[in-house]
Amino acid sequence: MNTLVIFTPLWSTASFGDPLDGLALEWAALGMHLDLCKGSHRQLFALRCLAQTLRGFVTAHLVTTLAAVSLLIGVGSLLF
């Protein structure tokens, strides 16, 4: 015998079945907050991007980077 079993969800939302009033206002407030945070940390973000780019270059070209650094140290020690 085939029986139809309907499972109820094991989760609930914060609205408890009510309509989502004010959702657009909350999204707008979140957008303004993220813009404010992004603007205040712009220099730190640029510095992190630069560090990540340099790290990627160094790890991809490890032997070449070590040779170039040792060459610069050698030339620097001869000149000074």
C-alpha cells in the first residue's frame, strides 16, 4: 500500500508566518552601512590587494624571486 507522507519543515522564519513588512527598508539600511564601511576601509583594502598580488607573484615565481633578491643584496653590498 502506498501512502503519501507530507513532512512539515523543521525550520521557521523570524516573521512567524506574517508578511515581511519593512524588508525594503532593511535592505536599504544594510546597503548604506556597507557603503559606509567600504568607504572607511578603502586604503586598508587596497593594501591587502597589493599584498595578495605580491604574495601570488612570489609564490608563483619563487626561484626567480629568490635569485633576484639575492642579486640585489649582492649588488647592494658591493656598492655600500
